[in-house]
Amino acid sequence: MSNILEIPKPSQDVNCQSSAPCGSNLGPTDPLVKISPRRNREKVREQIKDYVLLMLGAPVVSIELDQQQLDGAVDFALQIFEDYAPREYYQWYVFNTVPGQTIYQMPNDIGMVREVAYKETAQYAFSASDLGGVIPLEYMGAGAYGSIAGGINPQTPVWGKMNEWMLYKQYEDTYNRMASQQGGWEFIGGYGSIKLYPVPYKSHLVAVHYLQKNTDFKQVTQAMQEGSLAFAKIMLGRIRSKITNPPGPNGGVQLDGQQILQEGLQDKKDWEERLINRFGDLPQIKMG
């Protein structure tokens, strides 16, 4: 039967004990069974909207944006900002593997996954984790490894043989990856589930480095403000571009819709570049 079909449902948690609360198939201590309230996020959004209105000239100047448009500008900026979020916004989630199960569904609170620390290795003497990376003595001296300068120090290279040692370690790492003796992971069926390989043969700790979905930001940053202002300028510019000369005293009023629109588009472009160079980090490569 496929591993995908064998993922236990929340009510059928394989790790559940009758005396322990169980919320998902990731273990009885799983705290992320549902998306929790985002109280700080709402405060941050209100502060960003106040900043946007002030920078556009309110309350002295009438701003033709309603609450829905202001909310949209903030949401657009935060959505992109989360893709480039710096590492300090990421958290760790740890769970135990189930022997024989390779696919695990992530809790609802987990959004973007940056990395999964899974160091499981296959059951071979020369790659067991309890060796701490030291080559067993039976592989020293004569043989494939012994052909390099008459033998290799299992922990450090002999004097003057650093190049041979580095080359050997690169070959060893490549072989471990090809032989599935080095733990790895990938997305499967979307970004809500991950697949671990090789298949766990015992209960093993896995650490998921993730960004909280709809992150509960605790403070406003310059990146959030500048991005929201750029989107608000684009919206306002398009609105004012619809009517360039509205009627008014002394022959009408000239609106600056096109100018604000071009400013907003340029500000958005500059802001996205600064997300990489200054404010944030490179977005993660997603497989699956």
C-alpha cells in the first residue's frame, strides 16, 4: 500500500496514548492543531495603514481610498514580505517519526518551510550516526580507502594530504546521497506535506524550520511600511487617472493620477530589490 494512504488521520494518531491529548498524527505534544489568533498582526496592520495615510497627505489632503483598499495594500505587501522574511521570523517545530512512514502532513500553523533537519541514515556499519563521522578501522589500511597515500586518518588528514582528504570526503558525501544513506526531504502533494528519505526505521526526531502562516508580527518594520505605501500609491494613481480634470472653481482641478501611479510602480520595483539586498532574504526553492 502506498505510504500516502497510510498517513493516520488526527483521530487515529499512531502516537496517541489514552492519557495524552492528541491533535494530529505528529505526536501527542503537537501544539499546532489550528491557526491561533493573530492579535499582534492586527495591531501592526493598523499602524501600517496610519503610516500610509500620513505619507499620502492625510488628513490635510483628501485620499480617495477606502478601508478595503488600504487593507488590500497592506495585505499585498505582507504577503510578499513573508516570502522574503529574514531568518529571525522563522521558528522550529519538532516531531517524532513513525517507523516505516515517510510522508508527514504539517500542522495548519506551518506556512513556508525553509529547511527540514532529518539526519536519519540507513542501517550500515560504515554510515551509522553513532560513529560520529569516524571511519571504522576495518575500512582503514588496505582496500579502497587505503589506496590514498597508503591510508587515511579517520578523523583528520595526515600532514600534507589535505587535498586527498577533501576529495575523499566529497566522494563520500556524493555516495551517501546516491545510496539514500543521508537524510533528505521534499514537498509532496503541495506544500502542506513533506516526504522524508530514507524511510525511517525507528522513531527519530525531525526539526522543521518554518515561517508561521499569516505571521503574527510583533512590530512594524520599514520594509512593511514602504511596500504598503507603494501598493497604495498604485491604487490611488489608478483611481485619479480615471478623471484627469474634474469640475471645480476657476475652471476645474488637475489631478496627479499618472504621476502617483508611476511613483508607485517605481517604488514597488525598488522595494522588491531591497527585500533581497537589505530587508529580507532569498525566497526558498520549493519542490513538489
